[in-house]
Amino acid sequence: MLCALWLARRSGLFLPAAAARGAAGSRSRVGLVPSFKPAALPHASYTLATLYANAAYKQHLAARGNAQRVQLEAGAGEVHERLARQARSWGVVFSV
């Protein structure tokens, strides 16, 4: 995800606040959607917490209204609830 964000920055699709040249904040025209397959579900919470704690990713989320969309496999209801609670604790609006 961070590599994709780096590529978005290099291509001008993501401009952090410091690079937005006089803008009142970050701009991001790319939506990053982490996808968690069944084998990765146990690590989803850690992965998202790492992203939410990253300064560049925080700016990306802020530029997109603090909204995070995630792709989960069917039947991941318990994981969905845990990730939604975690997102709320970071001030992020979570959707699947």
C-alpha cells in the first residue's frame, strides 16, 4: 500500500500538505483499497494499524475524508467488526 502511495505521489495523484504548494492540505486522487484474503485475515488489524500510523498515509486518508475502504473475503464478519472498531479508534470511516 505504501509503495502504491509512493507511486501516486511520484505521478502527481497524491500531494502531501508540504508539497501541495499553498494548498490548505493534502490532495489525493487515488483510492487505495487493501485486500485481505483468508490467509491474511489474522494480520489485517496489524496491517491497517501500521498504515493508519504512517504520516504519509494519514495525509492521504485526510485528503480523502478519512475514509478507508477494505476488501474482505466473504464470511469475514467477525474480522469486519474488529477492523471497523479499530478504524473508529483512529478516526477513520471504515467500509467494505
